[in-house]
Amino acid sequence: MKRLRQVALEFVLPAVLVAVWWFASSGSTSLYFPPLRDILRAFADTWLAGGDLHVLGMTLSTFAVGYGIAIVLGITAGVLLAANRVIADFLAPLLEFLRALPAIALVPAFISALGIDQRMRLSVVVFASVWPVLLNTIDGVRGVDTVVRDSAQVFRVPRLQRLLYVTLPGASPQIFAGVRVGLALSLIAVIVTEMVVSAEGVGAFARAAQYSFDLLAMWTAILLMGLVGYILNKLFEVLEKRILRWHLQMRAVAT
């Protein structure tokens, strides 16, 4: 019952906002802000009945590959840097400088260096999302309970097993926090790069619709991007709760 109430509460605000949008736009004659009923009708015709979902597949494939590379690279580099404080402190100014650079602002530099192919888009996605994973991994590994680490070392647990069964599980809550931030940044980077240079994907579809003044199609693309982001976030929540079930149970006991 409690779970059902939480789910119901989660959908109250979206339902209210959709209702407000529906009624506020019902009499709209603006070319730029069409009625929501027309947008939903065009959405069904374009993405559900029109067979244009392959456009979304291109966006999701770029997102999945770039996001996956960022996770692997961020966790690996984070573990290595956390294990060597001297090198981490030496690289800290550079890492903070790169982290502060907006990936979107670097798109022209990536285009100049890599062209406008898939490799460039993947590079932007990786650059955008690797930093929260990397920095959270460093902080998470350093924050593992020293008693647990020292106990594993005293009992001569092999280094690889210490990493897999002590360090990474102990740091996993903070790592997941970084991975979750990286998810949103990856999706944003994919859409923006498609809008700027690509002829494929949802971002390119929205740009083409805008340029041709097919504003209903543009709004359907915006709506689709929002739905995809929401669904990806909910799927990540399910995965996070399943993997970090032990952590959530410990927190519940502590409170």
C-alpha cells in the first residue's frame, strides 16, 4: 500500500501539469505553440504509427556506447587515482579544469579534431559524462572504511579480491551517484551534437523540423526526448535499488 501511494504521488504533478497544458493551449492558434491535443496526435502519427522510431534507435545507440565507455573509463581511472594519492594530487588541477569545461562548448574543437562522424559524437558524450563518474569514484574509494580495508590486508586477501569484494562495494553508493549524473549529461550531449552536426537521430529530426517550420514535428521530438530521459532515469533507479539493496537496508536499520 505504501509503495502504491508513492507511485501515485509521483504521477500527481505530471498529471496536473499535463492537464494545465492541455486546457491552457486548447484554444491556441499560434504557429509556435500549438494545442497539446495536436502535438499528441502528431506524436502518435510520427513515432508510433509513422515508423520513425529507427531515428530514436540511432540516438540511443550513440548514447549507450558513449555512456558505457564513460562508465568504464571513469571507474577504472578513479580506482587507479584513488590508489595513488601523489599522482591524483598532481593531476587534480587538470581534472578540475577539464571537469569545469562544458562539453557542448567544445563541440567546435571536437569537430576540428575528429570531423563530424560518429567518432566525434561519441567523444563528446564520453567527455561530458566521464567526470562525475571519475571524481565520485575517487571520493568513494577513498571513503571506504579504513577498518575494513586494513582487516582485508591483515588477512592477506589478494589485491584483486580486495578490489572486487571490499573496495568497489564500499564505494558503490558514491559511484552510482556519479553514474546517475553522467546519464543525464550523456543524453544531453547526444541530442545537442545531433542538433549541431548530425543528419541522424532525434536531435537532427528536431532541427530539420524547426528549419522547415514543421513545428508540430519539432514539439513531438521535444516530447519524445523528455519521455526517453524519464524512462532511462526510472530504469536506472530500478537497477540501482537492486544492486545497492544491501546499502539501502543498512541505512534503513541505522535510521
